[in-house]
Amino acid sequence: MEETIYNLDLHETLYVKDQGLQIQRVPSGWNYIYTRQDFVEENDYYEQVITHIVFVPYDNTFQKVQK
């Protein structure tokens, strides 16, 4: 079965490749978590930084109907 935001369990996260986006199922909707990789020069590594989080309320308007 194709993984979509509608079949995520509570607190399960869907990672959108190459977009810096994580979608986490929370009560009454989803959190869209936008991240970026910052290089830390003094320690020579990359650090994941959350740039912003958007709450999206549950809505099944675009949910595909299973046949």
C-alpha cells in the first residue's frame, strides 16, 4: 500500500526525500516540519536545523477512496 499522510499512525513520521520536509501525524492533524542542513565548521559536521513547523488540521477532502 502506498504510504500517505492519511495512513500514518499517531506520532509516525513520513519523510519527503530531497525536500527537507517531515510530516508527523498528531492528534487532529499533521505537523509539517521543515528542516535544513547547516555545516558546523569548527567541528566539521552537518547539523539538522528545524526552520519552521506548520500545523495542518485533519481534512479528508483529497483522500483517495479505496475500491
